[in-house]
Amino acid sequence: MTAPINSREGIPPSGITRVVLNQAKMKKKELASVIPALSDRNILAEKSGYIFNSSIVGDSLFLGILPYFISGQRTYHYEIELPDRGKCVLFGFITPNGTIALLFKPEEDTYNGELLPGMADIFCDNYVRLARFLVENGFSCAFELDFVTKNVLEEIKLFAELPATIRELSLQPTPFDRME
């Protein structure tokens, strides 16, 4: 029997033990109210969604989040600063209609039409660990990956089976899971 779409059953831990959100170190208790709100449909409708940038370096997650609009003005990813960008910065948005985009900005040292050697493992790890972190901290497993994210993941061939939801993404193995 497969787990319901919003079940956290069977999802491995993210391994993230330190979180810096909007340049402030967060405690687990604080995350318990912030992360579930990111997938709350009422809050999302009020904020018109969120945009974010993220980077995982070791066991640390650097995450910057802004509402899509602040005082009637649209926000932009370049306004979000991350104290440590690592090799893979994922950026995206969370919408009131239940989709999430997880994309990357191609950099010369990581991508030149295809992922450079060694980068696929890092990108796979970052995608999956971010999904696991969100889910283990209360983000809805039912959120679907948007069509652009699915197209990018299909094109760069990070996963044997293309995930459609945050739950499916968080269940993907990473090359580093096998090392532990």
C-alpha cells in the first residue's frame, strides 16, 4: 500500500541541523511555525505566494524568503541575500494554487549546457535535501512541482524517475545517502 500524498512516511531525514533564514539563525521551535505557513493556502493567498533562494552547505541550509508582494510592490530574487551560496543555489516560488518551483541559475563553474562533471551529485543532493527539510518541518507534501521545474529536471536527468510533488522529490535517493 502506498502512503497518502501528504504523508511524511518513509521520507529520509534531510541531515540539515543548522538553518539561517533571512540571515538569522533559526531554532527548531521557530521553524515549526515558519515552514508550515509557507504551504498554508490562506497565507499564500494573502501574500500572493513567496519567492525564495536557498543553498545547502554541509549540514547548513541558507534560506531567504520574501512574500511575492510587499506593500503592493513585487519582490525579486536578486533582493534575497544568502550568506553562503555554495556550489548550488536553488531559487523558486511557492504559489497559492499548490505549486512550487525549484530552479537553479546556471553558473560557469557548474553548468555549460549540461551539468559539469561532479555537479549532478551536488545538484541532486541539494534538490532532495531541500525537499526533505521542508517536509520534515511541516511543509505540505502535496505541493506539486511546477511545469518548468519538471522540464528542467527532465532535461538535466538528475533522477531516474521524474518527481511530480515535493513528497516524490523528498523520496528520491541522493548519491550521498549511499555514502552514509
